[in-house]
Amino acid sequence: MKILVTGGAGFIGSAVVRHLVGDLGMSVVNLDKLTYAGGLESVAAVSDSDALAFEQVDISDRAAVERVFADHAPKAVMHLAAESHVDRSIDCPSAFVETNVNGTFTMLDTALAYWRGLSFKAQKEFRFLHVSTDEVYGALGGEGLFTEDSQYRPSSPYAASKAAADHFARAWHHTYGLPVVVTNCSNNYGPYQFPEKMIPTMVLAAIAGDRLPVYGDGSNVRDWLHVEDHAEALYTVLTKGRPGEVYNIGGDNERRNLEVVEAICAELDQLLLNSKNKPHRNLIEFVTDRPGHDFRYAIDGSKLERELGWSAKWKFEKGLAETVRWYLENRDWWEPIQKIYSRGRQGLGNA
Ligand code: NAD
Ligand code: TDX
């Protein structure tokens, strides 16, 4: 079975590609524009495989996307390509509308035309997996969990663009019968995450002896899932999920941001015994909060566990420790990125 993965040069998409090609021996077409967030180094572990093809294409470019479908005849689509960083969406929302909304529309509509040309059997087997986020549900207070029935209340331009994309995905199933499945996942962490997101930002800043910028008072809560667990969950939903359904994916790992930053510092204290920056927690600095900062995300992932038999394997403390170690041992992956991205503050809405 050949799978078309969009955004396969990004953080989660590359974990999906490594899982499909490396662990499962499947054929994959990786469609990616290679924005600042994408790099083929993230799929280097499988790039020698004949089972992996790459297409440098923008998901909003309909003619190019049509050509990819025609050339590769995929049996399924896993759609991950997106602008993904909340802070960037505050500074430059138009890119999020263009890629996340128009690009998703283009992917759905091109897939529909392709699907209509398939045999009855191939149509029944085809899947379009739309990968989304728990941020579409807005923010939680101290109590409660997001379920698949939670109301859509997106807060940031990023979340609004993903919510719009989710509605298009559902409509292409409801109106045209395209076999769409939607997933909404909590915060991912792990190797190959672009160093603008919170965890790699803190790890790289601490290694450099720079200040660790904790937004507000650090009490905001995120529910962390290891990216390799997410990749496996997505394959489970692709192969076992029912068209028209939504599945929340979570890790049951709610942590306050300050707790996570302190755990990173403690890990670095152990790994960098001779560092002059020890104890790294002294580098923590509380900075101006993110505008519209969602207080808490937490997922009820019981539907996925109950109906499709998936559950996360990684324990957060072990996964975080291994992630810190991965960044220390893989400077050749992130040092070139630092030449184009300086870890400066984004998302104050001044850009
Ligand atoms: P990422 O920013 O690391 O990677 C995005 C990838 O998409 C990059 O390789 C980039 O080059 C590519 N891309 C961007 N615009 C494109 C375009 N117009 N055409 C083709 N390719 C394009 O993102 P990520 O963190 O890996 O997120 C992947 C998906 O998962 C996104 O849809 C995101 O909304 C969703 N998601 C992310 C998280 C998270 O914690 N990171 C959690 C839940 C859901
Ligand atoms: O420097 C920082 N300091 C800080 O305190 C950064 C970059 C973030 N934060 C805080 C903001 C959040 O409360 O840490 C938390 C996590 O921030 P991000 O890594 O930017 O993630 P978040 O905004 O929660 O969104 C992420 O999870 C859901 C992904 O970027 C989205 O793509 C995904 O949909």
C-alpha cells in the first residue's frame, strides 16, 4: 500500500515517514514544500530506501498536487503539512490561512477528484487522514478534559486555521462521501522538533547558557505525547478508524510549563557535569505572556483506546530525558538551523 504523507519533512510528519518506511516497510510519497520548518535531514534514516519518494510541492498548488496523485496513485493520504507555530500565527496569520485553510481545501478537493476515478473496491479502501490539534477546542480551566464532542472554540490564529481545516475535512466526508478520518492531538515532543517550540527552545537555550523564556508565570498546562507514539496512533487510525469519525489522541501527561522547564534543567545538570551554567534552573526568566495564551489543554483519549486498541508507550519523564539527550547528541541536525533561526522572541504581535 502506497501512502501519500504531506508535511513529511517536518517534526511529526518525519516521525510518520520513519515509522511507515523504516518500521513497517511501506511505500511512501513525502509531499513537502520545505518551508523553514521542513528538512530532509529528518528522514535521512530512511532516505536510501526505494520505498520512499519525495515531491517538493506546495499543498496550495492544485496542478502540482494533481500531478502527484496521478504519478503515484496512493491508496491513502496522511495530511500533516501545516504552519504549526502559535507564536508565528500571532505575527503573520496570513500564511496560516493560505496553508492550513486553502492548502487543506486543495488537498481534499484534489483527493476527491482522484478518489472518484478509482474502482469501487479501491474507493472503499481509500482513506484521507486529516491530522489536527486539540487547540481547536480552545482552553480548559483547572478541571475537565477535551472529548471528541467538545465545542470548537479556537483562540489563536493557528487554532482558528486548523479549526477551519477540520470543518472542511468533515464537510468533504459528509457532502461528497470522501472517506475522511480526523484526529486531534495534544502537544508532541521528541527528536527533530524545530527549536521554536517550547521544549527544544529551552534545551538549546540552556546548552548555550542563554535565558530560558518562560511565558507568564509558567503555570499553563500542556498534555504531552511523544512523537513516536503519535506516529503509531496515526497509523492505527488510518488502518482501523471509521470514515467520518474523529479521534482524540493524548498522552495523559499533563504538566505545568515551569515543571517541564525545571525537569529539562535537572536533566542537563546531570548530563553536563562540568557546565558553568549549572544549576541550569538559574537561567529561567519569566517573560511577557503570549497574547491570548490558552491556560490548559488535556485530552480524553479513551475513544481511541476503547475502539481501536491504541495506547501510548512512552512515559513522559523517560521520553523527556531521552529528548534532552537527543539534542545534545545531534548538534549536526540543529546547528545548521541556528544559522537561519536565532531563537528570538516571536508572537508578541509586533511583527
Ligand atoms: P512542523 O512545522 O514541524 O512541520 C510542518 C511541515 O509541513 C514542514 O515540513 C513544512 O515544510 C511543511 N509545510 C508547511 N507548509 C506547507 C505547504 N504549503 N505545502 C507543503 N508542505 C508544507 O509541524 P508539526 O509539529 O510536525 O505538525 C504537523 C501537523 O500536526 C500539523 O498539521 C499540526 O497542526 C499538527 N499537530 C501538531 C502538534 C504538535 O505538538 N507539534 C500537535 C497536534 C497536531
Ligand atoms: O519560549 C517559550 N516559552 C514558553 O513558556 C515557548 C515557545 C512556549 N512557551 C509556552 C507556551 C505554551 O504554554 O510553552 C507552552 C508550549 O508552547 P509551544 O511549544 O509553542 O506549543 P503550543 O502553543 O502549546 O502548541 C503546540 O501544541 C499543539 C504546537 O506548536 C501546535 O502545533 C500543536 O497543535
